[in-house]
Amino acid sequence: MTIPILHDPAALRAWRDAARRAGETVGFVPTMGALHEGHLSLVRASRAAAARTIASIFVNPLQFGPSEDFDKYPRDLARDVALLATAGTDALFAPERESLYPRGFSTYVVQEGTTDALCGATRPGHFRGVTTVVTKLFNLVEPDVAFFGQKDAQQAAIVRRMARDLSMRVDVRIEPTVREPDGLAMSSRNLYLAPEERRQATVLSRALARASDAFDSGERRASAIAGAAERVVREADRARVDYVSVVDPSTIRPLETVSSRALVAIAVFFGKTRLIDNALLPSGSPLSCLGAPE
Ligand code: AMP
């Protein structure tokens, strides 16, 4: 089984125009490849919501810092195409770097406020890369609806806010995090973990469960909720905490007290591998509170 692979923007536009002529809606799933069930759950959500589903694979150099893993990020196009085809994706957009960033490229999309905390603090410029490439992809694909994972909650909140702030004609939806049987959030970066690190990586989801327990027991001080989670992470001797934070799910600003909803977000290094995970409080809060209008 295979699907059309569109390598250049002209081919993508032809595909998009054909969908429009057929009067069919388009759902879009942007990815960086090295696909897993988390990505495929977005494809399935898109198939349920739109007549045609297109995914993209582009390892976006603009969102990687100079000392990050751009060069060694896992790439296996043949495997990814087979997975996308099996999941029922109708087409794949896999552009070359030069077609998205031609020589002399100098225009960026920047969101203020939401991008300073959490991953934005550790990875300066990361979200500028994300908002810029997602804008470009939205301009090219012109999707009716686009799907992002809760796994990257800050990113999802930022993209939803961007679409609203810039009057983009796309419905941005967020789907729940897909996990391994032991609770570890699926991630392309899990491939980097050594066996002992992989064993210890369950501390992230266990720490989030502890934060939820603290909240359910009536704790409302953000520092106490974060502290309870951080103590769990510190039980893993290979883990180095980057952040454990309790923020507002709409603005991604740190909270002192949880009065209504909160996002507990965790980033942990195992060696050079950085893993992230998050949970909403109270658990079961709708994912649409991420990046929601204030
Ligand atoms: P990436 O390829 O890592 O850039 O991810 C592409 C999309 O898949 C993003 O919207 C991610 O949030 C989403 N995603 C990644 N991992 C998961 C997961 N475990 N569950 C749900 N969505 C995910």
C-alpha cells in the first residue's frame, strides 16, 4: 500500500485544488516523522473529521537550537509512508528544506508571552521556529482542520492562539497523549534512551499522577503540587530535572494558586535526551482549555 508523496509546494497545491474542486474538506497532521501511535491517533482523528487527510513530514531546522539533535533526529521515510498508508492517510507532504526556506528567507512569526515559560525558557527560539513553520504549512495546505497532540501542550496552546490571533481559517484541535503500556508518553525521542534510562523514564507519568493526587486531596498551592511531582522525578538517579511547573493552560504563565484549571508540565533530561509530559488539573479537563481565549 502506498500514498502520493508530494515533495514540492506546486504538487501540494495541485492536490489541494483537486480536493477543493471535489468539494471535500481537508484535515492536516503536521509531524517531524519517526512516526508512532501518537501521530497515527492524529491521523485517525483527522479521518473522522474531514473527507481527506494529509500529513506532513518536515524536520524543521528553525525550531532546533545549535546544540540540539537536528542532525541525529531519526528519519525513516519508507517506514513512515507505510504507517501513514495503513492508517488511511490520503497524501504526504514531505518538502525539501530549500522549498520552505529559500535563500534570503527572513520573515518570522513570533508569539509573545506564551513562549517564554517551560520549553521556551530552555529552548530559546524554539517556538519562533514552530509558529513560523506551522504558518507556512497552513498557508500551503490550507486545511479546514488541523490536529496537534496534547503531548506538546505548550505548542498546541501556542498554535491555537496563533490561529485565532492571526485570523487563520483553520480549526485547530488537540488530541490526547498516547502512552506506552507503562505510562511513558510516546515520542520519537524515546528511541534515544538507553535501556536503564527507558526503565526510569516512567517517572514523568508517575510524577504527573502524584501531582493529580495532590490536587485531588485539596492542595491548591502550585509550588506544593510541583514539589510533590518533582520529588517523584528525583527518585530516578539518571533523571535531571529541567522544569516541573504549574501554569495557566490558556496563557502558559506560571500560577501561584490553582483556582480553576492548571497545566502541570514536566521536562527531564536523561543524558542528552530531553523528555516532556504534562497533565491538566483537574484531570478530565477538556483539551480545548489549552490556548483558550482568556
Ligand atoms: P512531532 O513529530 O514530534 O513534531 O509531533 C507531531 C505531532 O504529533 C504533534 O502535534 C505532537 O504533539 C503529536 N504527538 C507526538 N507524540 C504524541 C503522543 N504520544 N500522543 C499524541 N500526540 C503526539
